[in-house]
Amino acid sequence: MGQHRRSKFRAKNYNHPKKGASIKVEPIRQIEEIARIKANLADQPRDLCLFTLGINTAYRAGELLSISVGQVDYLRPGDRLDIKQSKSGKYRSVTMNRTVMATIRNWLSVHPNPVRDAPLFWSRKSRSALSVSAVNALVKKWCREAGVLGQNFGSHTLRKTWGYHQRVHNNQPIPLLMVAYGHSTQAQTLDYLCIQDDEIADLYGMEL
């Protein structure tokens, strides 16, 4: 009976909307929350690498999981990584910054199978690449343990976090982000990043 209760507890999803609700996956909005997640993952080099790469590139989870050791083991800060996008089939180039490369180097130093054709994000359990569903569960766990504010997180949280901070903190133009995401309209990008309502509300902050 005790075992059954423990398994039910582990399976419970603490940051997922109730059945029937239509709540979007959210970005991580606060820099402090990102820092807390990184601190929690300091002794988990694979997960820290996955999180850091995800929030710095806006690649989809499946695209991140397609990366092999040989695609990154020679890269240095400032070099570019080209990944084939899962939806469009086109390649998208991302410049690797120092933070990303530091976490990649750290992970590769202890990677259990660091041969060139091995998945970068190796799963010891399956002896292959992590699955998207596993990444989804990991992101929820990271956010929960770091006390990140919000109602729903998942694999797209990493991709959305990149764009959210590019817009809100770096003031990058929506047309540029729209191209990066492959969206067809600016409204789609604003809605995807969960900032459309905020930016419309800001229009009324100016007094004439």
C-alpha cells in the first residue's frame, strides 16, 4: 500500500493545468528563477547543459536531442552550430556563447559515451538520447524545485524563455524574433511568448 502511495505521489504533476484547462506552456520570466535552476543543477552536468543550451538557442526539444557529441566537441565560443529544424526541414544557425560552451565542456568531461556519433544528451537508462517526454518531465521538475512562478511548464519553456528575455530585457524587435521562430505573423510570436497582453496593456501607460 505504501509503495502504491509513493508511486502516485511521484506521478503527480504539480505545475500542469487541470484536465480540460487550456493553459499555455510558459517561459521562465525572472532572471533570478533561471539562476536558481542553474544552482540546483550545478552537480548535474547533463541537465545543466540541456537547460543552458535550451534557453540560449530557442531550438525545439527534439532538435536539442538530435545533437551528437561530434557536432559540438570541437566548438569554441563564437562558433556556430547548425541544426536541422524539425518542422521546416531547414537548417538554423546559432552562435555558441561562452556560457553554453562552458556547460558543454563540463558535460563532455563526464559523458558516459563521448564518441562522435553518440547523442549529446545521453540517457543512462535507455543508452540512447533522452526522449522529448523525458525533457518535458525534467523541465517541470526543475521549475517546481526552484519555486518558479507560473502554472504550466514543459519542454517548450526553454525555447520560449529565450525569446521572452530577448524581447523583454534586450528589446529585440518582434519581426526578428518572428523569423527566428519561423512564425508567420508578429501576433503569433507575441502570443507564443506570453507577452501579447502585457505589451498591449503598456500602450495605455502613456498619458497624453
